[in-house]
Amino acid sequence: MSHRRSKGLHELADEIAKLIDDPEPVSDDSTLAHVTPGEMVIPAAFLTPELIALLSAEARRHGVDPARFFVGSGRNSINPFTGQPEFFDPTEEEIEGITVTTPHEKGLVQLPQNFPNSGFYNYGTPVNGAGQYGAPAVMEVIGAAGKQWQQGGNAPMGVGNISLEHGGPFPPHSETGDHARGTGFDMRPIRKDRRPVGVDITSPEYDRDATQHEIETVRATEGVEKVFFNDTSIPGVERLDKHDNHIHFAIKPKYRRPPGR
């Protein structure tokens, strides 16, 4: 790098520092970044879980950690001269012709992991989302419900098992049910203390009213076929063996989120 370019970047860094310290910002933006003509910046409002899942799958296919592209994730590459994030390919090789496609024949995509302000958190086994692959309709329902839940100021909902990466048997779930096809997902009931851990309907920590609100929020997406949960005092749920500590939502396979939801 030439001395002239180094000097220019240091001067830019000084200007950036002045902007960051400005006591009267003109927008809600709080981060400056290095970007390149031709790159696409996607506003947070457009980042639905289904879109994030597809983009993340494409990044991983090219050997790139998708967390590097989330502003403020802690995995961003930092420019050494300005101290601001930059979003070039970390392999320093050109990636051309990237298209967003369904990554598997069965059309299963992974639910975004630890996605901020999504209205949900991830749990389940196998860990690291290995059991959170689902049909696009499932991602649509979770995304729409999470958005409404988050806007209501609620503590995040816990989303658990969906399906394995390529579908098929997923013990201890049914070999032919939703968890084999990626057409349904599990969710934790709500605790009174709002901690992101499990709870059983027989526990004094179980919050029935909040759990009913959680179920109603998911059903309000209009993408739910059936709800299985053993607190049958909640309207619209069906009893199913071993469903005292989680709710199972069976999703309409062709569901798509209405515009604006």
C-alpha cells in the first residue's frame, strides 16, 4: 500500500471519528462501513428468516462464514486504518455469479441461528442448528410470528427441532411426520421468569396465559394446520403423547407470508 493511500485512509478515519462523535445524528444509523460498488446492502426490515437462511447457505457453500456479513456481529473484518467494518470476501477471491437457490432437493433451509431482533432464540439437538432445517413455509411462519412477537416487546420465543439437513428419520420423532419432512417445528412454552430454558406444564414456573398468547401469535400467521400441546385448556390445541414441555406446530406446506406481515 502506498504512503499516499495510507495517509488518505488515516484522514478518512479522522473524519469518521468526527461523524461517530456527532451529538446530533441525522438518522438511526450507528455504524459506518467500507463497501464496494456492486455490493448489495439489504435493510434489516427485509431480512426475514427465510432470506437469511438462503443467503447463509450460499455463503457456506463458498466457504464463507455468514456472520462476517452481519453488521456488528463481532465477526466482521475491520479495516486497520479506519477501524470500521469492511465486507469483502475474506478469502480475497472474487465470488461471481452467486445466486440464491434452494440448497437441497427436498427444499430444506436452515433456520437462522442467534438472529438478533428476530423474536425467537434457537435451542434443540443436535446443536448448532443441525436439527433446524425446514421447508420455506416453516421459515415464513417463524419469521412472521417472530416479527409480531418482537414488536410486542416480549422476551424471545424458543424455537426447537424442525428437521435434519436432508430430512428423513429424526429420532425420537415420528419417522414419517413433520420432523421427517421439515413441515413443522417445536416451540417451548413460556416461563413466568422468562428465562430461555424449558418448562413443563406441571411446573409452577409455567405461564399458561403467556403461552396461550405465544400460540395465538403463531396461529395468527394463518400458516398453521394443527397445534399439538398437552395443556388442552388452551383453545385450539390437540393432546399428543410427550408434549408436556413443548408445543408442536404443523405448518401448511404451501404457506407464504402475506406482504407486510
